[in-house]
Amino acid sequence: MTKHLLVATRNQGKVAEISEILASLDVTWLSLDDVGVNYEVEESGKTFEENAILKVEFCARKTGLLTLADDSGLEVDALDGRPGVHTARFGGPGLTQKQRYQRLLESLSSVPWEQRTARFRCVVALARDQELLGTASGVCEGMIALKPAGMGGFGYDPIFYLPERNKTMAQLQPNEKHRISHRGRALAALASLLRAELSNQ
């Protein structure tokens, strides 16, 4: 019997990345668009974990499917940890991903290099029906680049610089990115629970 795993997002870049990170799982990957859930869950939590749980519990109840959700974002020290949980909406409504990271670069235009420290943070959550099964988190430390570089990834990857690799996240090969990224680390921490739940389907 085919096993299905719902990723509680409409972001196809995120679905593709999660399916690549968890490529060893023999599942059919589904997005919210695939299952006809068009209601936007209000991400009213004050932390990534709270938002991940809000999304996963709602979508699991709505669909009855084993559901994975993540909430992730960028914490910039020079901006007192912002944009944080508001990363996807940084700069206001209606902007493209490129426009958002350009706004972020503009907000840091006067910040010297040594003060441009930042991190990507991710929390993933797993639920089925009415039950939250577990959560896991991952962090990737880096810097905000002076200008974008690279064509890979999505979101803020072109401006997230990794000093130990002398590259932005967008310049990494996918398998290298998945080993070190915040999302890759969070999913690796959740993988054993996910496999156990899939075996129960």
C-alpha cells in the first residue's frame, strides 16, 4: 500500500527540499495544494516551535494524514534577532523572495562585516489525527553576505554566507546543503520517529 506524507505548506521549494533530505523514505509526498486544503493557518505563535505545532495539528486534523510541518527563519543579530518568525513576511505583503532579501540587505547596509552574524533556525513537527507525535530543531550559523551569490536553494539562501565554506547557502550543491542546513539537521533529528510512524501505516 502506498504511504502518504503530507507536508503542511504550499511552498513547492520547501516540499522539494524536504523530499530530497528524506529521499530514503518510500512515500508519496503531498503538499496542501495536493489535498485541497486552501485555508491558511494563522501563524500566531511567538516561536518557531509554536508555529510548527499550530500548522501540523490543524493540517493533520483536517486531512487525517500523517503530517509534517516546519517553521523556520532567519535570526540576524544586528537586528536583535529579527526577522525571526516573521521571515517569510519580511518587508511587507506582496514581495518576491528576491525583494525580501534585498530589503534585508538594505537594512544592514551600514552594518560592518564582523557584526553581520546570523543563523537559520528550523523546528519540524509531526502529527497524526488529533495527536502531536514529536518535534525537533536545527540551527545553521553564518553571516549575512554583502551581496547575493548563487542560484541554488530558495528564500534567503543567496545572502546567507558560510565562512567555513567561503560560499553562500545558494552556492552549495544540494547534498552538501542538506547535511548542514537548519532544515536538514532538524529532519535528521526527527527521522527515526518518522520512520516508526510510517511503518505503522
